[in-house]
Amino acid sequence: MSDHPKIAIKSGRLVDPKNQIDAATDLFIAESNIIAIGEMPDGFDPDITIDASEKIVCPGLVDLRARMREPGLEKKATIKSETLAAVKGGITTIICPPDTKPVIDTPAMAQMLQQRAWQTGRTFIHPLGALTQGLKGEKLTDMWALANSGCVGMSNALSPITNSLVMRRAMQYASTFDIPVFLHSQDPWLTGNGVVHEGFVSTELGLPSVPEAAETVGVARDLALIETTGATAHLCQLSSGRAISMLAEAQDKGVKVTADVTAHHLHLSEHDVGLFNTLCHVQPPLRGKQDRRALRDALKNGVITAICSDHQPHGNDAKLLPFSESEPGISGLETLLSLTLKLVEENELSLTQAIGLITAGPADIAGIDAGHLSVNARADVCIFDPVQEWVVTSDSLVSRGKNTPFMNQRFKNKVTATIIGGEIVYTA
Amino acid sequence: MNFTDIQFDNKGRLRHFLTIEDIPRDTLIQILDTAESFISFGQREIRKAPLLRGKTVVNLFFEPSTRTRTTFEIAAKRLSADVINLDAKRMSTIKGETLLDTVSTIEAMKTDMFVVRDAASGSAFLIAQHVSPEVRIINAGDGRHAHPTQAMLDMFTIRQYKKEFADLSVAIVGDILHSRVARSQIHALKILGVKDIRVVGPKTLIPTAIEKLGASSYHRLETGIENVDVVMMLRLQLERMEGQLIPSEQEYFHLYGLTEEKLKLAKDDVIVMHPGPMNRGLEIASSVADGEHSVILAQVTNGIAIRMSVMATIMGGSR
């Protein structure tokens, strides 16, 4: 990010949940930082003036979980291709899980990923380190060294740690150094080879199923360990109403635990699998409509504080298979903003709440200084048009992954400009 | 999209036969009636009709099968089609040729109909979505999802012995969870008007939402088959014991094996069916399988007529 123009963003509606701002005002950027809000500083002579009237100016989005596929699966996508997609979606900071190939379980891997991101990427990328070596659930990684190499937390990614003693030790060790742990809590035995929620659709289509208990059993164990170890923990992509209740109960008791939900789990249910629609094959599976209701309620009452894309780009071949053989995951970077703000249209959330869930909320969970528009903060900004419509098509998606069940859907809230570190990296 | 969109062409004619679900009652009745006209074929000296002359039917079986494949082959040949049997092994990884690659390779040889069996639920549906519009697909069993020709031959057999569907009580017994046959039977019975559809088995073998498909579940064989007109037994796959779905053969037979003694709880004129192959002494006692209530061999004979009927029906749509 080389040159740093002076930018004036004029006449927009500025929404910054962290600083509780929702007002029509101007924003001034220089030397990669926000230097003023409201009054133009004396002698400020903008190189670029953006007319943001009728538009919303908010902090650049922070995506708590997105896979770039690099290193290891560059045939699917790269840091370059996916960060271009990210900025088109208004995302300026991405947290990457450690399940790259090779796994991010050494400081060298963590540094390499950040270096590649720096060289080819357009957004900030923060890796998570692996909780155990090779994500095998057996031996702890050098967490302190990983944290000192830029990892913002440690995670088991999608590989369950079946040995509860190893999980307990991992939490104890991480909490020694105040390193947050990001957990995908799932009982692997109950998950088995399941590909859809155990319910109507699994009964009708005869697909191997994942019972809700796969999540609740995993969450119950992990909550017990989080409470007794005092670890700072984050539960990734909860999918069931019962798991939410357990989380809320733990939070009430003062356990230091947060959680996120994916944008697609907030809008889809098991019924969207329809007739073997492999684009709806995700892990954890899309669950019942009452679960989706509970997930939305958890956003309203603050039990869940982040919405993520859980971006998993695939080539077409990964989905052109019988359902149970297709690869799970949705390409979600470019629909994160629109899907989140759709909850405002559906009267589930206020605009401030919704934007908070994709900016300050995830930034706080990851413990990073991002997701707000404070004076002197780094200028990561997203400007979008709340009225302008756009349609999801293979052509309109920049991501190499065209695998989205929202294909051909029409959305509002089109991003018109994205600024990272004071540099305009995307304009529509 | 629903199954109607893919199974019927824009003139409302059946073009693929993938699942019983969403097929109107009239169409099912028509398939049964057409099969009726083919049933006498087996007794004739010249057992051929020219309906599929010049057409090429490919039996594409990714899962081993003797009886289903054979009945499809005989059915196609009696309709004068050229038949190619392919017992293919399939790689489920991207390294090997994918299912759709295999199908499009064979399709490029100008074939008219695929009869497909595969271990994955939804395979026949996936293929039907990707073949060219003039090619017809018959699902000969996809994973746990559907086996519609089996269900239709079962309906045909029931109609032979029972005439009216509306007042019947039918029990389906055994491993419902893993059974594509049971799912298709439930859909067919429901569409044909049967109100009392029961599934019988331990909770480990009954899918959670079976009531939503229109069946009521019973966990004891004695109550499940009480006063029923039809008992449809399912094959118990022996590997189910490894998954701890049932504890032992002895316990299963004791609780769910159909014996002469237990069959007395059903109606006096009950018929007993089984899609085969049977595990004698596991789900069904030999004395019942070979007894006076058994219509199991009639099912096999009817299987040919039903498959002729389905093939003729869907190819008829292309003319």
C-alpha cells in the first residue's frame, strides 16, 4: 500500500457501531489514517473527494472466517483472487483458519502466509494457529511462538480434538498467555459421515445425517472445559438452538465465551437442500427453521456477536457430484454484507446492530484494532449504496469460487468503494 | 425446482423415472395398467413387442445387483431394445472419472436410456439433470433415497391380491433408515390412497421424521402387524450390526423376525412380500417365506412387466 492520497468522503451517512455514531457527516483520511470526522481540518486539501450522498459509510468489514485456499489448494483459489473478492464485498480484514496445506502450526508457516498476503493480497489477513500439531488433536503447538508470529488465536479448525485431556491442556496452556482459542465443537462420532441435518430432509432424501446432538455434545464438553480452565474461547459457527441456549447459560454465569454464526445459516434451512442441491452442502449442516429462528434471536440479544462468511471457494467439479460426495462449503465473501443487511430489511436487526456484527463484533473477538472509524485509527472504510441492487451471477462474482446457493438472487446494499489503510482498493 | 419439473417434460409426459414422489395417482395407475397388459407376455411363444426397437438401453450399475439388473435386461429385450450391461466401479474422488464423466462418455455413443443404480442418494437425479433432453433415466436404486420400480412392482402385486388400496393396512418391517425401497413404498402407498401405513423396527432403524412422510412408526412387530392386509419385509444388511444399530441376529430375529406364529396377528388373508434377496432366519422364517401367504416369487415375475411398462411409458413420451 504505497501512496497515501488525502481523501474526503463527503455527505454520507456514517455508521460506526463501536463509536455509536449514526449521522450524516464527512470523513477525512490522510497518511493512511482517519484524521477527522465532521469538520474538515484546516488546510486539508483532498486529492480525492468521494461523494457519498445517499450512501452509507461504515468501517471496513472484518470477516472472522474465510479460506483463501492458499497455500495448498491454489487450484481452487488464491490469496490474490480471494482478497479481490473480499474488497468487492467491502471486507478489509480477514481471519484465516489454520487448515491450509501445510497446516499453520509453526511460526514459519504463520509468517509465510502473512508475507504472501502482504505481497499479493489486497486486504489484511490474520491467521489463526493450529491448537495441535498438524491439527491431529494429539500434541500442542508452540502457541506462544505462533501468537508472537501474528496468529490472533489458536483453532482446531474442522478437526475435532477427541481426547478431552488434550483439549483441556490446550485451553490451559493458551490461557496462560491470554491467547484466545477458536473452537469448532462437534462430536465426531455423532457427526460420522453425515452431510445433512437429521430431520425431515435426511428422512426424505435418504442422506446420511448429522444429529443436533453432534453439536450440543461437543459444545457441552468444551463449555465445561472453558469454564474450568478460564480460557478465553470462541465457538465457531453454531447451528442449533439448543447449543445457543447452552452458550447463553454459560455467558450468564460469567464464562468468557463468544460465538459466531455464518451468514448462510441465518438465511437458509435444511429445506433449502431441496432436491440434492449440493450448493447447500455445508458443515455444520443447515438445520431446521426453529434453529434459524434461534440463531437470529441470538444476534438480537447479543449472545452471538459476529456474522462471518465462512468463505470456502470451490471449483465446479467439487459440487457436480452426488450430494454425499460433494465438498462442503459456500463462496461467501461477496454476499456477507448483503446477507447481513437483509436482516435489517427483514426487521430482525437495526442497521447499527447489523453492521456491528461484521465490524466491531468480530474485531473484538479476534482482539484486533479494526472495525471502527475512530480518529487516528487506520482508515479501513466500506462505502455502500443501500438502495442499489445487484444480482449474484458467475460473472458478477470476483471469487474463483462460484459455489453459492444464492446464485441469481437479487440483493440490495451494493458496495461502491473500499478503502484499506487510506488507499482506495476497490470502486464499483 | 421439484421432482415434477425434472421427471415430466413440458407437455406433462413422464420422461424420467427417478422417484415416486410427486407423481400423480393417475400416472401410477396407468403404469400399473400398462404392466397388466405386459403380464401375459411371459406366457407367449414370441415374447417380444416392437415398442423400443432400434433404441439402446444401458444398464449402468455402480452397485452389484443380479435380480434387478436381470429383470431390467429382460424387460428391455422383450420391448426389442438393444441392451448393454455395464457393471462399473466408481471412484468417489476427483482423481478417478466422476459419475457425470462416465455417463457423458456413454451418452456420446448415442444411447437412449440409462437404467442407473448407485450407492449414493441422489445419483440418478444428478444424472437426469445433466443428460441431453432426449435421453431417459430410470432410477434402479440410489443410495437410501429411492427405488421406484421396486415400489411399483410391489404396488402391482398388492393390487393383484387386494384390488382396492384405500382400505388397506400395510406394515413395512425392518431397516427403514437405510432402505430406498421403504421410502419409495411409502410414497407409492400414500399416493395410491392407503391411509394406514406403518413402519416397524427398533428406534435405531427408523428415520427421525418418518411421520412427515405419512407413515406411523411401531417398535414392536406384534402391534405393528396387527390386523394388517400386507406385510412388506425389508432385507437387513448384516453390516448394520457393526454400527451398533442392532445387538445381534438372535435378538433381531426374536423381536422382528416374521414367523408363522406372529403372522397370525395379521388379517387371515394377509400377503407377505420381500424385495429380496432374503436373509432366511434373520428377518423372515423360511416357513413364512415359502408359506401360503408369501407372494415373493410373484413379485419377481411382476418386476419384468412393471419395468417394461415404465420403459414403454417414458420412451413413449419421446415420440
